Amino acid sequence: MAVPELASVVIVGGGIIGCALAAELVRRGWRDVRVLERVTIGGQASIAYAGLLSIPGSGATSDPLSELGAASLARFPAVVADLRERTGIDVEFRHTGALLLALTLDEEEALRAALPVLRTRDAACCWLDHHELRQLEPAVSPLFRGALLLPFEHQVLSPRLVEAFARAAALGGARIDEGVEVVGFERSGERLTAVQTRTGYLTADQVVITAGAWSGQLTAQLGVPLPVGPLRGQLVRLHAWDARVRHTLYRGDLYLAVKADGTVAVGSTEELAVYDRRPTLAGVQQLTTFAQETVPALNRAVFLEALAGLRPWSADGLPILGRLPHYQNVWIATGHARNGVLLSVVTAELMADLLEGKASALPLEPFDPSRFLS
């Protein structure tokens, strides 16, 4: 057997979570950080996301996931400024605000009921009636009864954010290998002693699994099966000269966002247990119909492309963050579903703290991997 390569930490998976963690570790002074990505950096999930920094549940609850999202959003301004200084990359972090649209009376009542919690996040959250909505966003269909205004929503260009994290990591000394698939592991007792790729072995003091929808397959090889699978999300991109929309628009799980370059991102479907990144006719039809019904002027938009990404979904819908049960030096960060871009910042910070043996700044019990073990 060839002499194994050495690393202080091996990060298995080069999506936005793995790259964010690598960037955070080198920022803290870690050396010999290695990222292994079986295809291309950020090529499985972030490529097909509009980069919306939306607190899960629209911030309308105080559940652990919403709290994690709010904590991450609060950290974003400092992180993107640091990334720009380190790499020169502008990830187009923009404050847009959002409107949660109500077409029916039931939708209106549900959104109004969320206001008390939302106002604890931002006192400027408010209900807009039909007339106020038309004044604020004239391009929105006149059929909507009204909308909740969420001033705290931001957005980024998600592929560019992945690129910035990866470049910051590389500039700090991390090695990022694309096209390298992990095919096995070697262990001794409660420690992982080597990571096996198709070309050789790596030994590391610590191993972090950030392989997105494939993370469960890797933990199963380690004897710890975790319920993580793919959540396919489809997105279409349009170009419209007259879609004068300033806010991100939501109705249920679907959204419409005008990006800094003037293109319109419309997403996103959610399809469980599909390891297939090809867009479907049904998905494209659902999204384009939503776009035209929400902003009628978009029926004249030019269709640019359809994309699909595979997001890691856990059985209970919460991220999986922490030490892998039965191992001293194996960690996992996955299961972020459609919130990977938003949660990348806080996940990197929390996982780096765990690797350094520091107390977590936020409660991690709801996200502990051991919750799935009987």
C-alpha cells in the first residue's frame, strides 16, 4: 500500500458547507486542511438555488431551526465583508426585504397570525392590505388580497458565495481536490485512521462529513446509518425588461426573486428521494405558471434556463450537526435542505468550535446526530 497522505482535518464534501468550514478553519489558523469533492465544488445543491437568506418558516416561529437561521443571518454582513477582503469576490449580498403573498382568506389569516413572532425579529414587519401592496409592488397581480412585509430578508449569489469560501480556504493554505471520491474508511476502535479514495489513503486527526445528500451513504459505511437523502429542488431563470419587482415574493414554498443582474429566479420544487439533477417538464411548468400568476408581466419574459439541485434532507427536517456516534474524531454537518446557503455561516462557526473543543455558542441538542439512534 502506498504511504498515506497526512492532514489535520479531512472534509469529505465540497459543497457550500464543506467550503465554508474549510474557510473558517484556515481563518482560525488551522494547517493541513483538506477538502475532497467527488464532482465539482458546489455543483450539487447551491448551483440551483437563488441565494435567498430567508429564515426557515419565514421567521414566524421560535423553533430551533428558525433560531439557527436568525443567528446565521446576523453573522452574514461581517462574513461577506471578510470574504471580499480575503478573496476580492463580491457575493452580491443585498438587502431586498420580502413579501409573503396571500391569495385567499385562509392564507391571509395564517400570515396575520404569524405577526407577533415576526415582530420580535423586526418591529417593522407588518401586514399590507390590497391597496398598500399595489402601491409598494405595482407589478404584482391585483388578485392578491395582501401580503406580510418582512424587511429582514437578504440575498446573495450562491455559486459566487461557494467560490468565495473555496478561494478563501485555498488562499489560507487548504487543499481542495475536485473529482476525488471517498470509497472507504479504516478505523481502529473509536477512531477513524484513514480515508480511502480511488487513488490512495489519507490519514487525519479529524474527519468531517459534509457530503450533502450522500452523507448518509458514507455514515452507513462507518456503521452509523443516518436518514439523509436528496431533496430535488428545481429553479428557472428568466430575463424580463419590465419586471420591476424590488422585494422577494413568496407564496407557500415558491418564490420569485429579481437578482442584481436583472434576471429573475423562480423556485423551487421539492421532490424527495430523487438522485437525479435533471429538470422536469412538470417542474418547469409549475414554476413558470407561478411566475406568470404572481407577476403577469413575466408572460413576456425570456426563458434562460432550468436547473435542478440535490439538497440534503434529514428525516425530521433539521440539520445534523455534531460528533458521529461511536467515533472520537468523526463529525458530520448535513441535512440543511433548502437552507444550506443561509446556514453555511453559522454551521462553519459551530463545527469549527466543536473541532477545537470549545463550548457551542448556540444549543446544538436538536441537531445532534445521536437523535436518530435507538
